[in-house]
Amino acid sequence: MRVSRAQADENRERIIDTAAQLFREKGFDGIGLNDLMQAAGLTRGGFYGHFESKQDLAVQACRRALQANAVTLGDGLREGLATFVDGYLSDAHCADAGGGCALAALAADVARQDESLRAVLRDGVARFATALESQVAGATEAERRDAALASLAMLVGAVILARAVGDASLSADLRAAARRGVLAHAG
């Protein structure tokens, strides 16, 4: 049975959205194409009609997840740096790798992937840092850039470690220390 072009486009978008969530949740190698397509409500047979490879899908899904990051970041920073930091370092965000920040969920995986994925992540890091530059102190552009990069590293690193340690108290301590560090840079 042939599907319309509109239905094919809708299926493609659903696959990318599903992959963006599942890759953040399970990593690129943590889910196979069969399970991914099933989660999207489709069969594996249609995969190669939409994508050249799993790597092609990973690039597009990572880009989609980072676009969602940009929206969340912009919305959050409109409320102020402290409010954004509280949300980013929250228990809820730490518990929701699949719906949370793609940088925190995928950075370690991307480090083991090819340049196409690294380029997508690099763009996401650059956008995040640029957004933070308007929220941090510094007498010069270079000082604000340094403060933004340090803040970004503290935020993402704290979430990665908080998720990994398996100890609620240490997780909370890591995030509280990162909050203090980031807010020390507030403009």
C-alpha cells in the first residue's frame, strides 16, 4: 500500500522525534532500528525510504533535540538566569534524559561518533554558550564568553554526573554546587 507524500513526511517527522527522545534516553547504540521504528508506530521496512543509515537518522535526531534545547533555553532565560538554572538542575530534568537537554544526554555518545554528529553537537554548544553570554558578567566580550563557557560546562557536567552517580544526596550536592558556581557568574 502506497502512502501519500504528506503521510510519508509525517512518518519521517515522527521517526525523527521518536529517535530524538530515544537516543537521549538510551544512547545511539542503546536502541536498534526495529525497536526505534516500533516506538514510532512503523515497521523497519520503511526506514531506508526515509534515511540513508542509522547515522543519518542520528544526525537529524540530534539536530532536532538541540533545536528543542534552543527553544527551552530561550524560554528559560527570559525568566532570568537563576530561574533557568533552577529548572536545568532540577530533579525533574535529571530524571528525564529522554525529554531533557541533548547536550547532557548525548555528549559522551557523540564523542565516540563521527564528525557529522560532532558538528551538530558543536553547533548546539555554541548556541547554548551564546545565549548564556547575555546573562553572565564580564567587562569584555572575552570575559563574558569565558563565563558563559564555564557556566555551560558546570550545568551540563552537573546533570551528567548527577544522573550517573546513583546517589540522591551526592546528585543534589553536585547540582547545588553547580548552581552556586553558575550564579557566581551572573551579570
